[in-house]
Amino acid sequence: MDINRSSHQEHLRHRNQWYSVTAILAVGVTASVSRPGFASRTNVPPGSVVSAQGIYLPGIAVPERIAQLAAGPETSGVLGDRGEAIAWGWNNNGQAMPPTMALSHIDFGLEFGVGLGSDGIPVCWGDNSHGQCEPPTVALQDVRAGYYHLVGLNMSGQLVTWGNAAFGLNSPPSGTFTAVAAGADFSVAIRTDGSIACWGKNSHGQCNSPDGTGFVAVAAGDLHSLALRQDGSIVAWGSNFFGESNPPRGAHVAIGAGYLFGAAIRADGTLTCWGLASSGQCDPPKGAFVALEVGSTHGIAQRTSGGIACWGPTSSACIIPNGPYVEIAAGWGYGLARRADGDVVAWGKNDFGQCDVPSGPFVAIGAGYWHALGIRPDGSVQCWGDNTFGQCDARTGAFAKVAGGDRYSLAIRADGSLACWGDNTDSQCDVPPGRDFVAIDAGENHAVGLRSDGSIECWGNPLPAAVCEGLDGTYIDVAAGGNHTVALTTEGEIVCGGGTIKFECDVPSGTFVDVSASQYSGAALSTGGELVCWGKSETCDDGVSDPTFWKIDGEGFVVFALTRTPDCDGDGTIDAEEIAQGLDTDLDGDLVPDSCEYASGDLTLDGTVDAADLAVLLGSWGRCGDCPADLDHSGEVDAADLALLLGKWSV
């Protein structure tokens, strides 16, 4: 479904506040999550990206067997064959967090979600401003969500409606029906005789449905409707600003309608789109597909192979879940997240291609104003996005950490020295000497570095004497803002230097474990997991805190919070990343490294090292690329591995 033009523009206006107010994202939240209008959520997967005012990216993969796809204006979801619902995308009212109960159907409205329980009784979560989350207690076989209204079919095929009552939305036609669809402020249904009925707002003829019978499917968009005939031809009516009511000829098997565009699966399984194409919504992926759903400006389809593809703008609704996230970075109006396997995803503003992430794994990421960068497994730096000042002309060599400033980039080499490239108008790239840097941050026009002895170096503009005034102690963390620097003492107290514009140095009292600085603000994470902001952005978010938060990042007026996912051996690399990168094995598939569960040499995972394990090792003798019997990870099972196994005998 989608929303009407004026409502859509109002929705975008509110949505874009994410770029001008503080938004908190948390990775790996395991505590209960609750929002007005829906029940408490539990078991948010570790490694998830969560935001009350922005997005939600679950830290798990979509089910291998998918029973249904769903797409709201800027939210996507799937239903597994066991009834498990997973959603992602825009989540300002919790619409991307369905309940953990088994469901038989899901759909998404503007800022809410709806599902059917195993008994057919509807459940709802998210916004309830129009009563859309006060469903009737009647069993339904299908339900569809519009802007603020819902329409379903009961077990007898009669229409059931609730939510927004404007435009006669809650006065559906009588009779029995076989299919329904919900548009912005109207609904469409197919009668049992194959004819079409439509009710609700009709400002652009979206309810001037065609006569006749033989229709087998309907779709409702913003201001136009689609119907599929038995012969596979598509009929459209309503608005036609961008050709959205001019569908292609030929045979099709599925249809979808979005914001002034349409999509369909052809008889041969390929996708076709027509209408408004300004955000990539009419650039569908190649291949063969069996199911299709369309949101506001994006589409999601299931391949014949079972995989999922999405197309449209650089939206979080198009980031298909595929495992936990281990790192996040905040740019100006966009964000990056790195998965355990090294893949990086991006969402938000993409004016300079800062969200066009290169393929392949990364081991670290950073985000500048309009450019982004990452470190490859070999230590090299790759950059993408704006390069007007050479901020993407990365230096050669091996690096350990990267950071992005306004128009420049900063990095720590593998030997602990600094490198900088890009704009140097304010000497922000005149890095200090030394090979003992352990942390860096790049502000607007000044940069900071933390040495291994806890001392801070500042350079750029404003001059260090001003922007780092008073920061002459011993610190464990440092962050650079617009014209201020924030640091964390070894005792966990916050100290700030500079800052004369928006109270960016009015730091809170207490003990903290991490700090971050944005242009005119700062953020800190308390020892108890509370996220506190100050300066121009006076609040991080209402009640967003979790005792597992351990790292934050900020840029502009966006603050990200990262929570620790399991690290059983305490080496600083989370379990999922160790497994994904082949640093440890997980033979039983429980996402806990075998080294934390079993003694080295317990190759059969039965709790003891005995003859059975010896047989496995001897059977693997010789060259072995990545096998459990290679206990010393040398690439070969040999006498050294045998010695290790015998040393653990009967453990």
C-alpha cells in the first residue's frame, strides 16, 4: 500500500526529522522493547540495529523457507513457514517489531503492523492514532493495511474493517469476496463472481473500478489501483501522473502498487515496473521470482531459489537481514553497519554515493560528512562518496582504524602512526608524529588522537589551545565535534574543551564508559547503559538505554549506540565475527565458538577427548584448509595437532 500525495509529503517531512534531531540506534538490544500502541517486545536478537526514531535492522537472517512477503510504506517483512515474523526498515512507532507469537499473515501500514494469529484473530502493533490497533476479535483469513485503516476477510468471505473511518472506509460493501487490497485512503476487493468493488477516497478516480468479471488479484497504491485478469493482463485506473496507470501488455502472475508506480511478475518470472522512477523503484533486479510486494518507493520479491531481492532508494527497508551487526558509523544523514561476515550496508542520504558500499568484506568502517571509508582484511583502506577535496584518495599501506571528518579522512596505520588525506585548509591533516596512537576521531575541521599513555593530541581549527583547552590529563576515550572536544578520564568522568555556540560543553556529571561528539552536541554512555546527550540536541531519545550498550558514535545530530554481542573468550572480538571470519569453529551451529564450549581436541563434541577424537584427527591428516582437526590453525593436520590433542586426553 501507499499514501496519498499530501499525506506522503507530510510523512516525509516527519521522517526527515531523523536528519535534524537526535536518533539513537542500538546494536544487540536484548532487553524488552515497548512502544505506545503495542505490546512489549522481547528477544530482540543480539547484533540488531534499533532506533525509536529511525530504523530497525534485526541481527538475524531471514528464514530459509518463506511463507509470505510484506511491504509497508517504508517497512518490509517476511513470514517464515513456522509463523515467525521478521521485519525491518522504518520503525519510529515500533512497526518493524512484530510480536514473537506465531502468525499466519502480516502486513504494514504507515506506522503500524498487523498480523493474524494461528486462530485467525488479528493482532496489531505500532501507532494507534486512528484505532488501527484496536482490531475486532473475529477470525480472518486475510488482512491488509492502508494508511491508517485495515480491511480483512472473515472465514465466510465477508469484509471486516477498522481503523480510520474517514471517506466511508468502515462502510464496506456487502456480499462475499475472495481478495482485498488497501490503498492510502481506499480499499479494493474482488467479489466471488470475479467483479471488483472499491470504496473510500476517490479524489483521482482510484475507486472508479472497471466493470466485468474474471479478475483474480487486486493491488492498491497511493492514488491508483491495479487488477489482474485470469488471462494475466493488467488493468489500471486512477491517477496517471507518471504513467502508473499505463501497465505493460502481456501475461503476468502477480501485481503490486506503490507511490505512483506499479510492479508485476511476468509469466516467465521476471519483474517489470512502470511509473515514477526517481528513486530506483522502476529498476528491478534480474532473475526469476515467485512472489512480490510493493511499499511506498521500494519493492521486495522472492526468487524462485528462495532468496529475497529488494529495489528502490537507499532505504533501510531494502536491507535484507543476514546475520548480526558488529559495528556502526554515523555520517551526515546516513548510516553504515558492518555485519559479522564483513559485509557493510548503508542507508539514508546518498547525494554523493556515500551509501553505494563496495562489495566485499571490511574489518572496520568510518563515516565522514558525505563520504565513507573502510579497512579491508589486508589492512588497505577503501573510500567511497564525495571526493571533492581528495578525502577519498586513500593512502596506501596497512591500517588499523579509520575516521571521517567534514572533507578529510584520518587513519591509524598498523604501526600506530597517523595518516590523513583530503582538505587541509585548517591544518587538520597536519598530523602529529609518533607511533603510539590507539584511537582517533575526526571533527569538522579539527582532529584528535589518543596516545597509548592516555594523553590527547589536537590539531586543526579551532586551534588546539582553544578546542582542547584543559585536556591535559590521562584519558581512555576522546571525540571531536564541531568546535569542541570531549574526553573521558580514567575515572569515567567527562571533560570538554572549546564549545561556545550551543552549550556543547555543558557535560553531565557521573561516570561513563564512552563519549561521542557531533557538530554542536555530545553524547555519553553511563556505566549503567544510560545514553545522555547535551548541547543543541538536548535529548538522545525517550528511555533508550540498555545495560549492554558499550560504544557510541555521532555525526551531525545523529547518535548511534552499539551494544555488545556475546564475546565468550573476552578477546574483544565478538563470537559471531570470530565464527564468520574463520577465527574459530562452530560445529554445532549455536553461534558460540567451539573453543568456549569444548576442550581443544574434542572433535566429536561429546565432552571428552578420547579415541573417537583421535580417529577424526588421524583421518584428517595432511593438508587441511579449514578443518576442526587443525588445532593450531597451521593449514595442516600434523604432529603438532596430535600433541595438542593428546595433551587434552580425557578432558
